[in-house]
Amino acid sequence: MGRPHQTLLSRTAIAHAALELIDDRGYEALTMRALADRLGVRGASLYNHIGSKDDILDAVSELLDAEIDHTPLHREPWLDGIAAYARGYRRVLQSHPNAISLVARRAVHTEDALREYDTLLATLVRAGCTPALAAETAAALDFLVIGSALETYAAGFTRPPAAYRPEHPALADSLEAANRVDPSPTALDDRGFEFGLRMILGGLAAQLAGTGSG
Amino acid sequence: MGRPHQTLLSRTAIAHAALELIDDRGYEALTMRALADRLGVRGASLYNHIGSKDDILDAVSELLDAEIDHTPLHREPWLDGIAAYARGYRRVLQSHPNAISLVARRAVHTEDALREYDTLLATLVRAGCTPALAAETAAALDFLVIGSALETYAAGFTRPPAAYRPEHPALADSLEAANRVDPSPTALDDRGFEFGLRMILGGLAAQLAGTGSG
DNA sequence: ACCTGAACACCGTTCAAGT
DNA sequence: ACCTGAACACCGTTCAAGT
């Protein structure tokens, strides 16, 4: 307390503390004052290292992006590699549920992120896609990952499956059937994601093999 | 000005004004004071009709949900009906880009929303799905729609396609190829969505016809 | 029944001081 | 070079008045 702080503060250190705060206490708990407090400093000090709160959100976004493991993209067979990459991507988002809304609206332009996407597209082209088809596939996979991580779907329905039974028989049947397959709360999300992944990658493989419906 | 207001205020009227404000001036412009101003009233008055700002966000969410046209779900052939429904769902979200982050994190439990999902699941079951498979398909479609509406993907890449050319050749090639197919700014999103939709519904149809890979 | 003004505790951000 | 206290304009929300 008596000693002055050494150089504890930096854009990266602030981003790490911000992500911890979001993980621990939720997105709305990320306050400049609360963040400074967690860093043993006084609010206004943060502005010596970052330009604005928005800047911090960008830094947190980059932090999450850096957590994604893209080594599976170099694996063979390429289909399994891409599936593993997509699952890992989704797992990172799911492990920071309070930060998901942040990721969803914030484009990442880091050199790392670009290299990652470059690798994905190169893998798809090597597998036989035209560059344009590779872009479409990558986009579809991205949509599936982000959409499933946001999980509005299961959040909306996993909860009270029996409540609206008589008025909505198909809904109740489906949810009960899905629940019978696996009763864990994220199971329907997981299975929806896996289904979509299988359809996209399976359909792509069929198309590349010339058996697609074109 | 001299006359007292008649009953202009209500939860619904407030929600409509809130959505207008979000559409016009962005999500962060939705302020209790600004919203009241748009309704010719003074901030605190809103609390006579709604419980909190969060309550307003729920109401806006319901408003968007009500815009979705689910009549295509009753059309034949069911495959085209579901595709049309998914496209309409996505179109509604895209027509309120400033409100998308709101929809993404907010589960809608309205009677209308439940009926909508019930219809979708009933359609899938009628087409031959087991209830569990119907739930997975509906989830995958939902993820694709929401993920593509959030459009992080294209927001991140459509912009500066030439800038990082040498370091990321596959990325640059894909974006340029996609751009050549259709240069409009949302084209890659649209094509990614359509590709995912085709893969999911095509794969489902094949699976139901017994030609799937199981 | 419902609009109002004033106030509350909070927020992001700035800036003149300090060291 | 960087932390600080105080201040700024703002925010969501409450509440005693008013009509």
C-alpha cells in the first residue's frame, strides 16, 4: 500500500481483468470503477492505458479469439479437422457465457483472427472447394457456431417443457423426446449444433465428391 | 399543448416508440428520457406503464417476434415452406439491425412465439421427422438464422478485402471470388445463409428419404 | 389514474494537480 | 509517466406532489 505500483497496468492486463470481471459477475458488472478496483487503482487511471470502455471491449474480444485453438485445421482428414475446429470455437464462447453478447456484435480484425480464417479457407480450398464456395461454407459454419453459442433457442424452451402441453402438442412432444435422449440442460443446443455441423460438412463433402444435388 | 394527453401511453405504444428510436438512432440511443421525449411525456411517466427498461426491451422483443410471418409453415411442399419461413425470420431481424443484439440475448416466451415454434415442429414431424429430430432441426435452423443476422462474419471481412492480400492469400482469394459472384455488401452473408439452409434442409430430406448417411 | 420536478445513486470520461 | 480527486454530463429509477 505504501509502495507505489510498478507497471501493473497495460492494455492486456486490463483486458484480462475485464474478462475475469465479466465471467465472475456478469456483463453489466463491468464498470470502469469496478474494473479499476480489481486492479488496485482508481478509475481514472485506466485512461492512461486505454482510450475508452469500447476499447476495452475490443481487447476482451481479442482475448477470446486468442483462446480458440485452430491447430485442428491442419489435421487430416480435413473434414474432421474442420469439425474439431468448429467445436473448439463454440466451446470457447460457451465457456464465457456472460461475454457472448460482446463477441456477437464485435468484429475481430486482429492479425491472429485473420490468419485463423485464412487457414480455414485454405483448408477448404485444399479439400476441393472453389474460393467462393469456401467463403460460403466458412460463413455458414460461423453462423452456426455463433448462433448456437447465443442459444436463445434452448434458453427459450428447455425450461418449462410441460407447462404448455395441451396448446402446443408438437412442441411438448419434441422437447420431451429430446429430453429423453439427454436430459442435461445444454443437450438440445449441443445436438442442434452437431446436427447442423453434420449437415453442412456432410453436404459439402457430398458436393465435392460430385454426388451433390447441385 | 394546453390540452392534457389522452391515453396515448401504454406498454405497446411505448414498445413501438422504443423500436422506432432504436431503428432511427441506434440501440444506445434508447434512453428513458429520449423515449419519453418521443412520446411527448417526461421520463418518469413511463414507469406508470412499464416496470423497468428491461421490461421495455422484452416488449420490443415481442414486437419483432410478431413481425415474423409463419404462414409459410402451412404451405406445401413442406421443404419450401420451412425455407421461406426461415428466410422471413431472418429478413425481420435484418430489417432491424440496431435491435439484433437485443433479440439475440432475450428469450421470447409469448404465446405467439410458442405457437410459432409448435407449428414449425409439427410441420417437421408431419414431414417424417421423429420429435427429437424435429427439435434438432429447428434448433439448427434457429442458430443459422440468428448467427447470420448477427453477421459478425461479413462485418469482419467484407470491408477491406485487398488490404491483407499477401499475408492471407486464401482469405483474399475467397473474398474476391465471393465479391465477383455478387458485390453487394450483404451478399456473402446471404450466400452463407442460403448455403447453410440448403445443406440443413437438403440433408434432412435425404435422411428422411432413407438416403442419408445415418 | 397518471403526469411532473426534483432528487438518488450510479455511470463514462476529463483534467488540473500531484509525484 | 502515470495515479488521483473532483468534477462534468449523463443514466435508470423513486417519490411526494400535483391535477
